Amino acid sequence: MSGKLRAAIVGSTGYGGVELIRLLLQHPEVDIASVISSSNAGALYAEGYPHLSEIITDRLEAIDVEAMKGKADVVFLATPHGVSTELSPKLVEAGLKVIDVSGDLRLKRGDVYEKWYKHKPADPAYLERAVYGLCEVFGSDVLGADLIANPGCFPTATALGLVPLLAEGWIDAETIVSDAKTGVSGAGRGLGLSYHYSEINENTLAYKVNRHQHTPEIEQTLSRVAGQQVTMTFTTHLLPMTRGILVTSYAKLTQKRTDEEVLDLFRNYYEGRRFVRIRPAGKWPATKEVLGSNYCDIGVSVDERTNRVTVISVIDNLVKGAAGQAVQNLNLMMGWDEGLGLAFTPVYP
Amino acid sequence: MSGKLRAAIVGSTGYGGVELIRLLLQHPEVDIASVISSSNAGALYAEGYPHLSEIITDRLEAIDVEAMKGKADVVFLATPHGVSTELSPKLVEAGLKVIDVSGDLRLKRGDVYEKWYKHKPADPAYLERAVYGLCEVFGSDVLGADLIANPGCFPTATALGLVPLLAEGWIDAETIVSDAKTGVSGAGRGLGLSYHYSEINENTLAYKVNRHQHTPEIEQTLSRVAGQQVTMTFTTHLLPMTRGILVTSYAKLTQKRTDEEVLDLFRNYYEGRRFVRIRPAGKWPATKEVLGSNYCDIGVSVDERTNRVTVISVIDNLVKGAAGQAVQNLNLMMGWDEGLGLAFTPVYP
Amino acid sequence: MSGKLRAAIVGSTGYGGVELIRLLLQHPEVDIASVISSSNAGALYAEGYPHLSEIITDRLEAIDVEAMKGKADVVFLATPHGVSTELSPKLVEAGLKVIDVSGDLRLKRGDVYEKWYKHKPADPAYLERAVYGLCEVFGSDVLGADLIANPGCFPTATALGLVPLLAEGWIDAETIVSDAKTGVSGAGRGLGLSYHYSEINENTLAYKVNRHQHTPEIEQTLSRVAGQQVTMTFTTHLLPMTRGILVTSYAKLTQKRTDEEVLDLFRNYYEGRRFVRIRPAGKWPATKEVLGSNYCDIGVSVDERTNRVTVISVIDNLVKGAAGQAVQNLNLMMGWDEGLGLAFTPVYP
Amino acid sequence: MSGKLRAAIVGSTGYGGVELIRLLLQHPEVDIASVISSSNAGALYAEGYPHLSEIITDRLEAIDVEAMKGKADVVFLATPHGVSTELSPKLVEAGLKVIDVSGDLRLKRGDVYEKWYKHKPADPAYLERAVYGLCEVFGSDVLGADLIANPGCFPTATALGLVPLLAEGWIDAETIVSDAKTGVSGAGRGLGLSYHYSEINENTLAYKVNRHQHTPEIEQTLSRVAGQQVTMTFTTHLLPMTRGILVTSYAKLTQKRTDEEVLDLFRNYYEGRRFVRIRPAGKWPATKEVLGSNYCDIGVSVDERTNRVTVISVIDNLVKGAAGQAVQNLNLMMGWDEGLGLAFTPVYP
């Protein structure tokens, strides 16, 4: 209808899916053609999400490649581990463009995927074919691609905070420690004691210490940028808030630098990229300052006493960390302005 | 510039002001011409609100009617009690359209204002001239007006939940009790021990019991609709959340009714008004289901045992309860579609 | 051991159970003899509750009346609907004292229980035998009893706020509306989408409107005190906090009264009852002011305009609303000081 | 009265002061003799803290050394920077025992204090005389002391997580990075925009990056234990919760170690110290698991890939991080059991 690009969303009942709907509803060049879920087909979408009453009146559809072929041009996969592994090849063969928001196609090496995800990896040909869509770093690969591996939430925030330093060799790759903090929505809508309100309200804890599956994804990006194997320490913490990721990264500088020198490096690296904003010296971003938006805000501090640089990077995990970057990848893929449909001012307070 | 309507925002550094900026940035027919504050003139706006870095690059301006006359067509007042009393007449005389988001012009009777607000009331001529912009009830008054008294947050949620019942005489006006719950942002950005995080987190309390200044505003609306003097009980509670108002209203039905009859009454009354959504029987809305949006969602329940009807109405206090309805009033005033620039899907979760 | 009273806790893995453990650990005359759960027998208790590491080193035991008979003097039941119905008679017959924290034995009429709980009611003889332990109102019934129905959380807070007014006939029993707000822990440790952090954080909603099973329990108490059938409107709301209940009750005064007269009524009624504290005129309690303690704090306001009185009462739902009142009932039952083991100062902030 | 030790609390209206009151009320050997504040003398204490209504009926007293001499044996100082600098010498000379919960006497070197606190340091003789009361590490110094510098909240959590490793030379002191997260109550009751509910709810941010005044205090402890100068990177983050500190510390191991080896090291080091609890391998503590209690819970993880050890340590900042450790120091000073009056089970959930 109307000459717009038609989008289908598989896994539309999860938080990544519902955020895709919020964003695509604002996109001037996209129509939502189908909301799809592996369970619950036939139910009214808005029954599970009353905030979309009178906005989304569609019913959920089952996963059906033929049906998607008939009604969609692009398919977003906001699915649990393992679904995209099976589904993406079929969709691509059916001539559909695919943006995979899950983790299935992000790691180029199947053995690494298997080690960290404890799942069977996807077909190597498709791992190879998938373009890793970290827009501000590898965005030029995305134009014209038909299969995008959309980066994870932690890898987006962490890599954007470290890439300029590694690209220029300003930090010692052996010394990187990234300490990540996330809101609870990152864990999705699936129930669990750790996400039960009475347990995580007024509480914080570390989880999957030294075992988080986003670790190799970050390392893959950093290694590619650094031109050498980067092995790092990465820790995740759950915070009593719904949205937001803040990553504090530490590394030794290879030579003395000032705050301003480091800030200039970041400003130059991200020049012209509207979704990365650099705070001035002595200021650091807060997660709420990007809430609901596609921004990644970054602040830095050099410690003369230890010659370490500290980088703080924040995103909304459901936007820049998932649905927003997926739309940004769609824009790049189609050759549109990368900010199309993403001009959301953060919701503050 | 560009033939758009030029808006100035006085009191732009409060939460009502910054929310107006978020909404007007999305409005296709409005340019933000000036951000104004009684203090801090000359400072960069985004220094106080880093989430608007690189979005709002303006500096704060002092209050200056002549300057506004030169650069703006419409002025929004998001100011503390007493400012609009002085400023609105000057702005109107200068030929500017004024939308007053403060409480100064809402009550038609100056003596009532003085009793509840403990402030000197505005000039009676301007109290008379100000159009009370409760859009779904009195929206037809707004077209072509030059001075709008934008309703308060509690009065909006409370009145929208009671007006259909009173308009049709379905409830006994003597029996109305409204129990309101609000997020903390309603208290603004000014510091206070009650809004200190450690005090109000994991806490709830009633405040201004039987003394809240929004009481006469609600009664004025209900009386006008009912065609008789309505005196009610209204209580406000502070909740540990930032945004959202939920009002639970109780009244005796004048005769037996079913849930469906009451729901039909509401559906008919609000037919064609996109920002009011009625939940089906047995379902009640949650504040998060309207967060960031201009919706007022309503659910009802009739209790056969007591012959009371319970109405639950929710809004985002900063949107439908302040900045959003102000923009809606601007749309109505200009003869535009009332939803222009307000097509925000609620942010969920 | 040590001549202390030996307590067993059935349903010890729920929030009511774990709070009983916290309180009984401080009780000078009680030893925790057994922690019991219908599932998970054999597991170390502290594995599910690491905050009790090195404090509770016991393993969970299965429900076994004979075993309890051998090792306990009193049994606390912190179990889901239906368990006490079956278990209490057996325990009483085995000569054990029973304090039932569940709702099974609170309603004297089995048909009313069945209507609101949708469960089969307990044996009428045991409904009759169970003493309803609202300590500050019916405490004199408790001494020497062997079967206590411990009041529900909402009924405790609501009734304590209304009983003095009804006992003296100061309010019109036909006009009572109680609007209750609760923290999420009242829903227990069982998972549910409504208690999923990302759903209820920064959110509030009404639930079970006109259908909450605590309604007849409150009415039973109020009717008994008033000496006439009381039918009321009672609504519950879920708030984004873990602990705490605040109930705002409204009723028409039968004649003009001042704040001070009403406060004196309350002060006189609760004289000598240390766990009820009355705020002075113009002040109302906050839930955090009783957090972690057995207090019920109360504030009132008379509205001359409507001749309604508003009563605000707050408790910690897990203490005065469950485990704390259960311990208080134990104290009364045994003829001990009612505050034994309950001298917890609220945890603030 | 009653032969108990008489305690005065200076700075009793802050969060550290009110928490001291909560704890001392439970202490079997201490009476609260005087609640003191530099402002507000004469006011009823409970007016500012209604949760203590009918519990603390005293009025606030002004700071008066002579008066304290007459009525107290020990004085707790829970005061802002600079007060103890002036007051402690006078109190000690008056023969009173002093436990200083502020930061004034913690750093042995006045020049270091001046650099980080931007305040004039205390008299070197008193800096020397003050015993640094990190109970589980330097507790043996405390017996019989008359002037205690009670450790800061971050230094307590951070040092307890690193001391065993440094004491045995298991980590490279050049590689330590500690990433700290704190609840908002650590900032006290003084108002500030950063602690305004609407700003910090649903938000997290870093602050004082590379400039936090607790850095040299941690380094002083680590250096003393390691027998060499330790310089580290220390970052603090504000979290949307009231109580709790979680510190994640990272360091390179000097040789390969397993989780179990590191855990054994911790278990041995803290053997017999009831307030430190070590989680088993693969488990890490949450702040809520110590809320309201004097525990410091610790978990560790060794990463074979990087040969770094990660240590997670949690405390309640107002208890083990302030008032609780102060009472523990009183116990050690007096030769009492270190747990006297501190047998609080954490409040969970």
C-alpha cells in the first residue's frame, strides 16, 4: 500500500518487537505489514499490549515464510537464540531483506558462538553473508546488504566507547576492563525470579560474571578495529530500572594524554554521526539522557595518577541497543538518511 | 522562518517547559522561536538539560514582551503561580496568542482562586476572557481563541473520568470521591525534602488532604457539565514513580446500571476523540500504558452491592496533563487537526 | 531446647514465611524448630534466600503432622489458599497451636468464603473455632486460643482506620469507600507478568476492582464493631514499591466534627496499644515510616465542605499485615507482652 | 541510668545519625543520652523523622562539649567534613570516647586530605591518634582506643574485597580497578538536583570520575596491607535505589588461580568474622541480601582468558558502611562481643 516499504516483525510480542513497532509507526517510508509470533497466532496484538489499543489493530500471525514473501519487503527478527539460525536463510532465499536483532548471526565463527551461546551455530555461509551493522563503525558495509546482524545492546555501548581509542592505538588492548550496568528490560518479557519486582527493586547484582555471551561479540569488533586479537574482561550488572545501559570502560593509555586530546579523538571519529554525542571534559552522561532515543552519549576522563582512561557510554538498550539501531540499519541498507524515523528526543524526566 | 508558527516558551527550564520542547520539536507546523526563563538568561539551554545536547542549541532569554512580539506568534507559559497573572494581559495586548499552562487563569472566580492558591487573582476581565481548554469537553470553545487556560493535570484526569456520567445525570453529584495518585514529576524540578529520592523512593503518602488547589478547578468543570453546583472530596497521593497520574473516582449511580451500559455512555461521549481510549469491561488502564503520550485511558466498574460506579482514568501528567494538552489546544485554536504533532506511541515498557 | 517455645513454619519459602523467620530470630522466647515447604524438601533453606546464609542453616522439610507434633509447639501457616483448610484441623487435633496467616479461616461464613475465594471453605466447626486476631480490636479473644486466623494485610490497615469511627457511630456505614494502595510484595514470590519488574516499575494500576477477596473480611470486622451489616466499596491498587500499604478511607460523618475531635477519638480508642500511632492534625503518615516494623500509623482530616472524614492508615504489609501481627498474636495467645520480639524501629530511609 | 554506656550523637539529623539511633536502640549495653545537631536545637527529634514518633521523644540539643561531658561516655560524630576536625580534639581532651563517622580523621596525611577534600586537615597529632576502624582488618587496634576514625562506605566495601588478595600478594597492585555503585542515601539528606527523585529515578550515572575523596582512603588501607604503595583506579556510580553499595574490583593475578583457591583465601582470611560472608563459586551477592544489616557479602570469579580476578562485594552503605561499623567499633573498643546489638537479619524482600 502507498508505495512504502512493507515490514514484518517476527517475535513481535517481546520487548524488542514492541519497540520496533513504536519506532516503525513513526517512520515515513515504512508500513508495518505483519506482526508475527511463534505462539498466540490469531490473538489481537493489543490485548497483550494495551498501550497500543486503537493504534495496532492487527492480529498476530504465525511464522510462515510464504506469507511473508507475499506481504513484506523486509523482515525484522526479534527472536530468541536459535530462531534466526533456521529462519534467516529461508527468508533471504525467498528474496526478503532480513534484519536480525537476535544474536544468532553476529559472531563470524560458529565455534565461538557455540561455546558462549551453548546453541548450534548457523550455516557458515550465512554467518559470512550477514553484515554486522554497528552503524557508526561499519555502516558503510550496510548499503545494499540483504542480511544484517544487528549488534547486541552491550556490544553497541561498549564498542562505541572503545573503538576510537583502539583504532588509533591509544590504549593497550591487553588492559581493557568494561563494567556494564543494564536496566531490567534487557532480559525481555519472559518471567524469572531475577526480574520479579520484589527481588530486583531496591537491589543490584552482577550476573554471568566472565561468562556473558556478548563478550566475544565485543572482542570481535575491537579486534577488527585494532587489527589484533583483543581479549578483555567484561562484566554485567542488573540495575533497578527498566531501560538504559551504562558501560564504564577502563584501559591503560599507551602514552600520556589529556582529557581534551581524548575528547578530540572521539569528536573526530564520530564527526557527522548524529547519534553519538560527546560530553565536554568533566561531564559524563546519564542513561536517562538518552531514554527512548537512538543516541549513544559518551564522556571520558584521563587519570594522570594511573595513566588509565575511563570511558562512560550510555544507550537506551531497547533503542540504540536493539530496535533503533535496527531501523538505522534499514535506513543505511536502503540508502536513506540514517536518521529517518528516529528523530525522537529523549523522554526526560 | 519557513512559514511555520513561531512559539516562545516562558518557564522553559521546568518540567512542563522541557516537555513542551520535546513535543514541539515533532510538530510539523511549529518552530521553537525562543526559550525563556526568568532566571539564567544567557545560559545555554542544554547545559541544564544535557539530553537536548545538539538538539537545542539556543540560549535562554529573559522575559521581554517586546522581544516576544518580534519573534513569536504564540507564547506558552509554563510558569509558577502568579507569573501569568501579570504577564498574560501584556502578551495578549501585544497581539500574541497565549496558552497558559499554569493555574492562574483556570478559575473563573478570583475569590475562589485566592482562597485555594493564597495568591492575588488575575484581572477579572482576563479570567473571563481565558478559554478553559479541556479539549474533549470544551474543545469547541477553543477555535480562534487568543488566551487559553490549559487544564491542570489532576483536573484533566479526574474530569474526563466523570464528565460523561454527570452530563447524563447518571450519578449523584453529592457522592463523588476522587482518589488521585501522581508521579513525582508533577511537583516540578524545584527541590524539596518530599521529592528527595531517598525519602520518596519505596514510599507513598497523601498530601494536601482536603486542601489541594485543583479541587475547585475540578468542581468548576463538573458543575458546568452537570448544570448544578458540585462539591466533591478530592485527595492526592505521591507515588514512587516519575510520570503518571491515576485517578479512582467513586459515585453512587442514580439508578441500576451495568458495566456495559456505563462503557457505552463513555464510548458515545468520546466518540471521535482519539486521545481518550475506553478499556473493555473487566479491564482497567495502567499509567505506563500512556507514558510519554497524550492519551487518557479509562476503565469502569459497577458494584451491584453498593450501586456505586468506580472509574479509573490515567494520563501522563506532563503530556495530557500539561504540555500535550497545550499543544492540542494550539491545534484546536489554529483550526488544525487536534492530533498534529502528538502522534506519540506510549513508551512501553 | 533451652525451654523456649518451638515454632514450625509451613510455607516458609514465601515472603510471609521468610518474614516470620526474620522476626522470630529476634524473639527472646521462641526457637525456630522447623522450616517447612510443600515443595523442595531437603534443600538448604538459604540457597533460595542467600540473605540468610550462615543464619539459617536448616534444610526444608516436607509437611508432616506427626513430625511437627514431635518438634514444635506452635505452627505458623504462611500458605496459599486451601492448604490451611485441610491442615489446620489436623494440627489442632494433634495438640499444636496454630496461627494461620492465610485467608482460609478468616471468614466465619463458608458461603461467603466460597463466593469471594472460589475455593471450598473449611469445616464450619473450625471456622467457628478460629479466633480472628486483629490484635488492637479483638485482642482480648486471643489469650489461650489454640487456632488463630491472622488478619489479611488490607483488612488490617483498613479496619484499624475505621473501627473507632464505627464503634462510636460517628460515620454513616452506608457511605464508606476505602481506596487501598499496596507494594508488590503483597503478591508474593510467585511469578506473574503483573509483577515483572519492567511492567510494574514506573507504573500503577487498579486490580480486582469490586472483586477483591479481602472485601468481605473488612466488612465482617466493621459489621461486628458497628453492630449492623456494613457493605462498603473497596479498591486495590498496585504501586511500584516492594513493601507498604496505604489505605485512604472516606465516609460521611453523622454530625459535624473537627479534626481534633476525631483525633481524640482515635487516641482514646488505641490508648495503650503501642503499635498504633496517631499523627497530629494536618499530618499524614507515609508507608516508609513503618517499613520493616509492626506499626500502623494513622492520620485523619475532616472536610467541612462535604462533611466527610478522610482516614489515612499505613502498615508494612509483610509485618503488621502478616508476619508481625502473627507474632503479636502469638504473644497475646501465650499471655506475653504483645510487643515481645517486635521492637523493630522502622528502617528509614 | 541503669549502668549502661551513655552515647551522644552529633549530626543526628542526617541519615548516618538516624541510622545510629536505629541501631543503638537495639543495643543491650548502650543508652542514647543525647541527640545533637548544629541547627534546630530545641526541636523535637521525631518531628523531622516521624517514623520515630513515640520512640524518640527527645529534643535536639546544640553542640556543647561541657554538656556532653556531663551526660555521655561516648560521642558519635555523624557530621559533614570539617566538624570533627574541630570537635574531636575537644571531646577527647574532655575525656570522652569518640567515634568519628565523618571523613576528617581517616587519612593519616593531612596534605592528602587537603588535596582530595579541599578542606583544612585536622591537627596531625589527632590524625596520628585516630585508630582507623576497619574492623575485620585492623580490628585488633581498636580495643581500648579513645578516638576511632570509622571507615567510609566505599572504602569498607572495596577494601574488604581486595585485602586478602593483597595481603598474600596474589594480585598485581598496579592493575587494580574498582567500579563502585551506590544507592542515593550515601549522598545524605541534603537536597540536590542529582538526588531529586524525578532526575535519578530510572537513571544511572558516574560521578566524580577519578576525583572521589574515598580513593586515597582505599589506597591507604591497601598500601598498608600490601606493604607497598598502591595506586588504583576507582569510579563511583549513582543508582536508582536508596540503600546499598556494590563494588566490582578487577586485578591481574600474579599466577594462575582457580575460583576455589581464591575463595579459600577469602574464607581463611575472614574466618571467625561473622559479618563477612563468602558466596560459593558461581554465585555473587546482591545488595538487597545485606539491606538493613551489618554484613559484607563477597563473591569472586577468576577469568582464565585474561588471568584477572573479579571480586564483588556488597554492603548496606548506612550500616556496614557507616552506623553499623561504628557500633561494631564501639563493641571492639569496649572489649564486648563485636556483634552486640547488630544481630539484624537483612530485610528481604
